Amino acid sequence: MNLESTTVIVNKNPEEVFAFLTKVENFEQLMPESKQNFEKINESRFLFQLKGMPEIVLEQKEHTPPTQVVLGAASKKLPFTLIADITATPEGKSETKLKFEGEFNAMMAMMIKNPIQNFINALAENLGKVS
């Protein structure tokens, strides 16, 4: 299952957006209002829980400065990656799009598609508000 957020304009250059997204504690600012729990585990991992969802541990998998940050689920039970693609704009700002890629059976995909789409859209929208 592959989902994409809307593309958001961030009032920071790509290097600043990249630096922001590689600090896992900053993801707490991006979480939707339905966040029930957020905990930084270490420099590359964090745990979060949204209302009505299980706790999920995300970890930094790889990154390409300053254009891409890849996070992945730490658990093999829910295999997915969350990719942030960062592009410079002529005005010195950044365009950022989040992509969710996961392998789920058809029933699971049907159940989680809308909540995951809403989640990545909220992350992207909140990233656009970071100053």
C-alpha cells in the first residue's frame, strides 16, 4: 500500500527541514491532535500512539542530506516506511511530501488506509506550520 500526503510549503530551506526531521523529538510537534503518547527512545527512535491505535515505534532508517529522510517501523509485525522528500523552491523555502509504503494484506489495508492517509496529511500540514 502506497500513500502520499499533499505537498506542503515549509518556510525553511531544505537543510533546515532536513535537520528538523532528523531529530526524532521534533516529530512530537508534527503529531495530529489525536496523539495520546509520544516518547523519544534514543537519538534515532521514538514511540507514539494515536487514539484508538496501538503504540508504534519508528526509527530512522536512512537519509540523504538535504533531500530525504526515511523512517521505518521498528516492528516486523507492521512493516512500513515513512519517507519525507524535500525539494528546494526558488524563494529559498522547501516543498515537502510524505510517502507511506507498507505491505499489508487486503483486509488490513482496507481498515488502515483512511487513518494512515489522515495521519500523513496531518504530519505534512503540521510540518508546513513549523517556524
